[in-house]
Amino acid sequence: MECAPGKEAQIEFGFAKTLLHKDGKQRMSNVLRITLSHSRKGYTETLASQRTDHFLTAIENAFRHFGGVPATLRIDNLKAAVKQADWYDPELHPKILAFAEPYHTTIIPTRSYTPEHKGKVESDVNYVKINALKGHQFPDIASQNAHLCQWETTVADQRNHGTTKQHFQNTEKPALQPLPSGPFHNFQEAQRTVHRDSYIELDRSYYEVPPKYIGHQLWIRWDTRLVRIYDAHIKAIIRHLKLEPGNYSRVLGARGTHPTSPHRTSAHWIDQVQENLGNAAQSWAINVSIHQSEQAPRILQGLINLKRRHAEQAINQACQRALDRGQHHLSDIKLVLSNPNAQTPLVTEHPLIRPIQAYQKLITPTPPNNKET
């Protein structure tokens, strides 16, 4: 099916055994072909790999070769672009979406195992392999790309469209969208989990994020100058200057943390206990914060982690029993959970129990008075 000028470009990888290795053997090369669907104007580049960075750089080079941007890019479900293939709602890599935004183009994956959805570029890849690369050998990728550039100018670009009988310069180039003012800001990205001190690690450097994200997985994007941190929906959270290894974005306090971190405060973990467990557990947590103020945050973290092995109701019952006995150690809770039917031991010390000395005074007889009255 034919497309209007500037409407679509199709993208496809091909493989050609053209690289001559030092040992004298030929190696396969990754050849990317991008074809404008209306005029069949194409761009070809050999890539070192099919990684996302190389893939996007080649597309950007194609845009500058064309002198404009098509409205849509039709690709197959390659791993460099598509995170989860789905005909109705495919999930693209965040970096692919970030690339499409400044170029005002839409990237559309085709249905799996349907090469006819990209028929124009499929046949164009064969044209490149037969006409441009067959019978050639190159010592490296740069030499092959130089050959492809010359071939594109002297051979492929001289053709007119087989149906419209018109050239790219006259029909499709005026319909392409204008290029942005600068190149795409290429970056690296990965997912990281926020540590308990509300820092995220990258290349042995540590960058602070708001404490509410402790334990969350966030997206981190970086280049040689900046580190940008996003939530799971790629919504910007904070950015930092890139640090040398071993540095923190903010000076830390004792034990490698800053004193105002919520994980260092009992109030934060009491709220977490109430949210995850219930009222009885919260009351016990308050008791722990009173009797063991320094250790309370870690004890309460351990209490919440008990949910991995025990039911919430059982933990609350154990907390209530510990509260009634005046116990404020995590080991007391674990003991009850491990043997819930065990007989309750007698408590010998409690603020409500008088010391034994008070009873000794009551039962010790008074010495007799030997003086005669």
C-alpha cells in the first residue's frame, strides 16, 4: 500500500557477511536500512551491535541524511526498542519514547512474524545486500559505511519511484517535518532501588532522592554531566551533577546517613507498622520506641518483615501478648509466633508488682521484747 509523502518510514535490520577479521575469516555485520515509504528514499548504516544506543544514533543519522523527519517509524519487535511485544498495546523502552518526543514522530511496532507489514524495507534490505555489498569485503565498520554512503549517492539516490515516477527531492522532502535545533541528548539508563538511607547508587557514587521513595525501584538516566532520576512512570523526581566514584550528592552524618532520614526516626516506622500490621502492633511499636529509642527503627523494620512468614493477625496477637507482659524485644514476638500455644511464663518483674522485699517485711515476725513490763 502506498503512503502519502512524509507519512512513514520503515526500518529493518539485515545481516551481511562482509567484515574481514584479522584471522582472515569473514564476519557478519549488522546492516540497518531505513526507507521512506512514499519515495523509497533510503539510508543504510552498519552498526557495531543492535543495542538501543546504536539503533537510535543510526535513525538520527538517517533523519539528517533525509533533511527531515517522517511522521511515523514502523519497526519490528527488536529488543533494542520493544520491551514487551503486543499488537494492541506494545510497551516501548523509555529511551525510545524519549527519543521520539523531540523529533515529533511516532514509533509503531508491527505484528510479530508479519514481514509484509514492512514490505517496502524488507525488499530494500535485499536490494542493499545484492547491489551494494555482494562480493565486497571490508576491514572494519567505518570502511563499510564509507562504501555504503558513496553507493547511496551514486546509485540508490539516482532512482525514481517506480509508481509515481518522481524523485525524492521533488515529492517527499518538502513534506518531512523539520529537524530539531540540536541532536538527541543520548544517555544511558537503568533501574535502581533506593537504599534505606534514601540514596541511589550509580558507578560507586550516591545520589539523594526524597525519602518517600525508600525501597522503590526508580529509573536513572545519566551522561557525562548530569544524573536524572525518574519514577516508574518516567516522571522526573530530581537531578544531580555527575559525581566522581566514592562521592555523595550531600554530606552524610554518622554511620553513612544523614540524621533527618525517616528511616532513623521511630515515628516513621511506627506509622509503617500501623499501615502494614494494625493497631496492636502499633501499640507495641510505641512501647518499643519508649524503652529502646536507639534500636527502635531496626526492631520495627524486623517486625514488618515478619509478614513474609506469618499472618498479620498472628503478629498482632503476638504483639498484644508482648504488650501485656511488658516485653519490648523482637525475640519475644518471634518466640510467640514460633510456638503460639506455649504456656505464658510467670512475670517476676513489672511496675505493678511490688518487690519481694516489701512482702518480706510483712511476713518476718517482730523480735520479742524480753524486758519485764
